[in-house]
Amino acid sequence: MTEAKTTKRPARRPDPMTTVIADVKAARKQLAERGMPLAGGQRPAKGRAHHRREAARWQAIERGRDLAETPGWDASLLAGLYEALAEAEPKTARAGLVRLAALAVAAVEDIDQGAA
């Protein structure tokens, strides 16, 4: 009878996103549980209009930087933030905030890898 050889697999490298998500969950626990609208203030429609203008401005900055091959997370994050804040429809705003969170996670991963 032959003995079965057990081969050890090399240790898995931890997924960097797992660490980032754990950090986000820990930071979220520190935030107060407050229910509030996405666009607050006395005139939320006026605030959304301001956010639309800022989104367009940061999108233009982002495009210019991409063309000059000098990108930065700041333009991507701010464009995404203002786009989400400008949305009146909750489902669309939620999708924008999820995209913003993905951008933020990617930026943190770059920092962790030493690229930023």
C-alpha cells in the first residue's frame, strides 16, 4: 500500500481589501447613529445645485489631469462625492455613495501599497 503524500500549499497572501473593510467597519462603529437626509440645510435643492456645479468642476479637473497623465485620488474622490450629493433620487444617490466607497477603498489600498 502506498501512502498518500500531503502537499502543503503555500500560505495565502491576505487580501488587502479585507484589512481595509475591517478598518472601515471599525471606524463606522465610532460614528453616531443619526438619521439625516443626504442633502440637509434650509434649502436642500439649492445645496444639490451647488453639488452639481462642484461635481462638474472636479470632473473637469480629473479629465485634465488624466490627459496630462497626472492623476490623483483627490479629483476622483471629490467628483464622486459631489455627484452623489447632487442626486435627488435616493437609489441613484446610494449607487453614487457605493461608488465613492469603492474609490476610497482603492485610494487606501494605494496608500497601503506605498503608491500614494
